[in-house]
Amino acid sequence: MSLPISRRSILAAPLALAACRPQAGPVLRVGALTGPMRSTLEASGALTGAPYAITWSSFATGQEVLEAMAAGAVDVTTTGDASFQFAYQAGKPIKAVQAQRAEDVAGASGVLVPKASTIHRPADLQGKRIAVPRGSAGHFLVLRALASAGLTPDAVDWAFLSPAEGKAALGAGAVDGWATWPPFIAAALLHDPVRLGVDGLDLVRNYLLQVVSEQAIAERRPLLKDFLARVAQAAAWTNAHPEVAAKALSQTTGAPEDVARYTVDRQHWRPAPLNADFVAYQTDLAATFHSARALATDRPVGQGVLQL
């Protein structure tokens, strides 16, 4: 039996950090998800001259890294807005302090289905079993797809699985679709017998949030501000050097080069202001989960956003 996300992540966090050695001087503890964040920060040289050491820990999903952050094991991470809202609304002491938004392009996210599937549009999801990580960008995408077709959240049979479990379930025929994002979507479309049944284009915005713990804000604010500037620098470098960035991603993660290039090509991240439009979108995201009885919305969304 698999452990619930919160227990699994709390158990996993010490293992992920076990390889880190004590550092002299200031240290920033960064949680990294599967994807280009660490590889581009390192390949771009954006971390050169940082007045602190970085200890890295790796996680499969946003929910896991935010659980580790709430447990005091991570200072800052990059994750999706859906994962952030789930953790924030659950009372976690965290803030979103920077946002980036990818260009709206086809194939950046969506519901993958077998090539012979009858799913070709959102309305076709009705009655199907769909795999998503609970509280993820994929979960939100499916909810938005259902709403666009005039369907309610209970129109599908939800299978709450991790990305690896969702991929395996789709391959085994245990689910009818799997909602996912880069780099997982790239690996599946390029190397598995699947296609996009529902494209996330025009259904969701692709945001990445830099999220920090309230403890880190109190204790490491200057370090966080410096690190966020370096994250923005690395994003700009990636947009200007996609081939080099893709090679770095492949070398860092072991992903095939075609998967890495697909991922980089569909994630041209631009700075997104933490303004009223951003807060309104995040409020709608939280309300969408609330209407699906997946999330309580007791905390004002705007209070989870902070400009350092």
C-alpha cells in the first residue's frame, strides 16, 4: 500500500537531503522538481559568485516538495500554482514570491490517451478513468476541461496517482487518460504509443511560482532575493540558448535529448507580475478545486503572495 503524499514526502525529504554535507557560511536549501530548474541555473552560470552555498534536494511533485518545506527541510522551490494553492490553503507557512509564465503553445500540457482512444475533446472525458496527481496542474487542467464541456467534476472516474504511476497505469490500460506536463508529456509523446486527447492550450495558464517558507523569509531574506534574481537570469539565458539548455537538461536528468529539447521549446518562461490579474487567476484556480470538493479555501489567496 502506498503512503499518503504527506507521509511519503516527509519520509523522503531526509533521504533526499542525506547526501548534503554541512557547509561553512550561509546556506540556501533548494528543492528541485524533475525538470530544467537546476540544470539551467548551473549551465547558465547564474549561480556563479553566489554569496552562499546551495544544498539541493529532489522531489517528484510539487506537493512533496511543499510538504518538505512546511517541515522545515527546504527554503525555496519552483513549483506550479495548483500545488502551491493546495499547500497554502492547507495552512502551510509558505508564500509565493515570484512568478513566471510560459508562452501559450500547443502540447505543453494535456491529457494523454492511447492512440486508438475515443477521447478527442473535453466532452469525451465523460465516464472515463483519468489519472492525475491530486492537487496538481494536471488535476486543474482536467477540471477546466470538464467545465469547458459543461461537465461536472464527477463526470470522470479520478485516479489520483503520481506521474510515474500515471504513466504506468496508462501503459497498462488501467486508466483511459493521464493528465501531465513537461518533461513527462514530452517523454510519452515522443517514445510511447500515445497522443494528446485534450490539449491544455486555452484551458490553463502555465505558471511557475518561486515559493519560500515563512521561516526562510524571516531568516534568509537577502539570500532569497539574490537567488530569485539568479532564477530570472537563468530563465532568460534558457530562452536565448535553447539548444545548450536542452543538452544541459539531458545531461543533468538523463532524459533523451529529444525529450529535453521538447521540454525547453515549450517552456519559454517570462517574468509574470504578482498583480491583480495574477491574484484573480489564482483565486479562480482555488475556487475551481473548491467546487470540486477537493480543497477548502479558508485563506485569502492574495495573502499568500509576497513581493520580497
